[in-house]
Amino acid sequence: MAHYGDNRPPRYESGYEEVGDRLTEEFAGVHPSATVARCVAAARHGAQEVTGAAAPDLVERIARKHLQVLAIVAAEKRRQASRPSLGNAP
């Protein structure tokens, strides 16, 4: 998988640009475009490995679920970080 740490814009495999564009717009303000690109690539690879094919609609559904879970985890981490520590609380 490509590494996007060098500030280049993420690139999508042919046929998945629209998927990436839709999900980037849907998750704007939640995830950077590089995260969306990685989720699309991972979903495509996973679908290919499991089913032998990677139809764009399946890839989009898988990537969307991954992005939703990442958003939930990030929100929970922010919530926990904002709680005042009582010293003895778990």
C-alpha cells in the first residue's frame, strides 16, 4: 500500500476514484483524504482476497464501515481525554 506521509495527494486504483471522492466528501471534517484513501485501498484488497472480486459498490460499503468505526473510536478517545481524572477512577 502506498505511503502518504510525503504530502502527495492520495491516489485511487482505476475505477475507485468515484468511491474515494464520495467518501472523502462524506467524511470531510472527520477524516483526512489520506485516511479515506487507505480505507478504500484496504477494502478493495480485502474484498479481492475474500470474494475474488472487488466491485466498487462493495468496496464503498466496506470502506464506509471502516471509516465509521474509526470516527467512533476517535470520538471515544476525545471523550475520555476530556474527563477529569479523579486519581483513583478507572
